[in-house]
Amino acid sequence: MVEQIIAAIRPQPDERIVEIGPGLGALTLPLLQRLGHLDVIEIDRDIVADLRAAHSVDRLTIHEGDALEFDFTALGGDLRVVGNLPYNISTPLLFHLTGAACAVRDAHFMLQREVVERMSAQPGSAEYGRLSVMLQYRWSIDSLFDVPPTAFRPAPKVWSSIVRMIPYKALPHVARNEDLFADVVMRAFGQRRKTLRNTLREKLTTAGFEQLGIDPAARGETLSVDDFVRIANFIADDAA
């Protein structure tokens, strides 16, 4: 399974790859075999000590600390980011990395399968939600393959998946105010059972829905990324 993951990443000797959470080195060692140098982010002091004892600083740079607070842009551009992300903080990590997407060439992560399903979900599906919209606004997302519980020791109770994320060089749909866009998306999915008329009542009038050609009786999970961008841009223009 590790070989399959490495084959999906296809690391090249001169590339700047950053691994989040190297842990016991299941990916770290195969990556080092193919790279001239590797950056890793690790918060566990014992693991950091083991990594420093096992690898020279010219091959491995260890950034000790929390990946949620790490400034990826400080490493420059064209970064390739990889990792088996901790399931309990995977969503905030994905949002944090999205804030540094301008410095990233691509990202390959192992995540709980349900999270990957939400990331790549399409409008109208049960999995489609805020995570889907916010990530698909910035990234092209592909679920590559599943990883069974038996690939781990001890085996977890859930399946995992490998996902590839590539940031758009030019956004397909541009929100003129991204904070407003994020607020609209959050409101739309804050109470999934409620219609857009209710969730966006403080932002959009009945006339606004009509001008946009969006049914106010619909729910957030029926709208595409483009629809959310159009709503946000309409509200921004109306407030100007």
C-alpha cells in the first residue's frame, strides 16, 4: 500500500516535498529514498528526537510544531505536500492549507474515506456540504484509491482513502469578496434542513433570488460552487 501511495505521488529528486506528521516513517523513508531533501512537520517531541538521530540535517529538515500553525508559504513556492492526516483535525488542516494554496503545486493525503467523499461530493448528494464547496472553490480534487483497515497496525474501524488536490492556477469562479463567499456558504449549510430563503434571509431578498434565477425554496446542497459565487458577488455588488 505504501508503494501504491508513493507511485501516486511520483516524487522527483529535485522537488520540494513537505510531509505532515511523519510519525514512524512509513512514508518518510520511501520519500527520502527518492528525494535529495525532505521537509517534515512534526509536533511529537519523541518522534522529532528519533528523526534527528536517524537522519542528517542536509537530507531532512524537521519543523517542530503544530501543522495547523505552520506557515507553508515561508518555504517558498511549488511545494508538494503529503501526509497521513490525523482524522480528528483533518478538516481544519485542509482549510489551513487552502489559505496557502498559492504556494502549493499539489497535495496528496490519506484521510478517512468519509472525509474524502465529502471533499469530492457533487451537488445534490448527501455528502455535499460546506467542506465540498470551500475546497472545490480552490482545488481540483480526485479520490485516487481506498486503503483498508488491514493496512494499519492496529487496524482502525474505518476505511481510508488517498486524495489528490491540485490548486487552480486560475479560479473557475471568482468571488470578489472571499470572506463574504465563505459566510454565505456557512449560512447555507448551517441548518441543512432549512431552505435558502431562511438561511440567507439576512443576506438576500426575494427579488435577489429572482434576479439570480435561484429557487429560494431550495436547500444549500442543491447549489453548485458557481451558484454560491454568484450569490456572494450579487450581495457584494448590492452593498456597494
